[in-house]
Amino acid sequence: MASEPRHPLLADTSSLIAVANTDQWDVLAESLALTTTNVCKHELHNHVNSNTYAPEGSREQYLKRGSQRVLDHLDDSSSWSCVSVVPRPHGPDAGEESLKQELSEHGDSYQVVSLLDGAARRSIRRLANNHGYDVDIVGPPYLLYVLLDNDLISKAEFCEATGQMIRTEGWTGYEVIKNAWSSIPVDCSAFLDGDILPP
């Protein structure tokens, strides 16, 4: 079997679900070339299979819907790929660990790594620095920012989708909101309430 191509953008399970549940999902899916790992794909399948009867509006339904959207696109698109990580990590942080493993072995293939978890981002940033990789380690809203930066969505659409992501994900608190906006040089104060803007 031919190996999957490695696109410059590498994303984990949580990051993919976060963007898949925004109004800009269709634009993002069609416009970005992206890679994830077999471990993240397995996590997406788990979210779909374990939330069969998720109630409307619940976190479980959100995870299922976002995961299904990502899986459908992974199966249909040549611009999205899934690479195998060996040995395969297990446990609650397996997806994040698989990105770390993939980056340690193929760091020169990537320009951007997107993860939701702040601690995982710090860990991967250390790995990239130690290996001398020139890669940006960012949160999920950065994927929307790439669309704005390439004139695929307007500033209002970017701000509204990022606000939607922050609210839907339930990100509250100073550090979480600060992390969500890190690496994004856009002032959204004309479009969003102050409680979800960077401090």
C-alpha cells in the first residue's frame, strides 16, 4: 500500500472536531490540505460509535457530529491524509502523543501543528525546538485564521466562527481564552463580546 502524503498542516482529534462544528467547516474542508494520524482517526471513530443516541444539543452529539464530518471528508478527499504512527500510543492522550511521535520522525514535512490542549502544545513546542524544526504550534482557531489570511472568508466570518468555536467548546477562563487566540493577529472586538476576546 502506498504511504499517505504528508501535508504541511498536522492536526489532532480535538482540533479537527472544533473546526468541523463551525459554520466555516465546508470552506475549510475544501480549501486546506491537512494531515492527521491513524490514532486520531481511531479516536474520531470512537466518538461516532460511542455516542449513537446522543441527545440533541449535548456534548456527546457535538463530538459525534464533528467526528463524522471529519471522517467523511478524510474518506472523500485527496487533499486530506491520514498517516500511520508506529508504535501506536494508547490512553487518553494517544492522539496528542501520536502527533508528537509523527513530528519527531517527520518534522521537516510540517509547517503548522494544531492541537487543542495547551500542555500538549507546550510539549510539542519543546520537541520542535530541540530538533530545530521551523513549525508553528497553534490552537484550532488558527485553522480558521489560515482561511482569512488567504481571503477565503471575511474578517467578520472569521471572528464569528472563532467566537462560535469558543462558546461551543465551552472555553471559559483567562488562560483558555488567551490560548485560543494565541498566534492570531486579528482584532475581533468589533464583532464579539469581551468575554470571549483575548485578555
